Amino acid sequence: MSTLRRYLDILKLAQKPSWEEFSKYSRLVVIGMALLGVIAFIVKIIMTLATLPLLG
């Protein structure tokens, strides 16, 4: 069986999510992105403060 045929079979099984399921996953994605942004911001502040004494 070809790979393309297997992909098409999987797509046939897929169904549209309900509004409740869609909104739940959307909230989880937004929370995850926000959490990742906060972590990146904290790392940026720490790295800036760590290199500040070297600059001046």
C-alpha cells in the first residue's frame, strides 16, 4: 500500500471537532504560547543582567 493511500485513508477517518473541543484546545495552545513567551522573557532578563557588568 502506498504512503499516499495511507494518508488518504487517515484523512477519511478525520472529523471536524465540536466547538467545545476546538475552544478547549485553542485555550491550551494560547496558554502554552504565553507560558513559553514568559519563560523566554525571563531568560532574556537574566542574560541581560548577567552580561551587564561586562559591558561597563
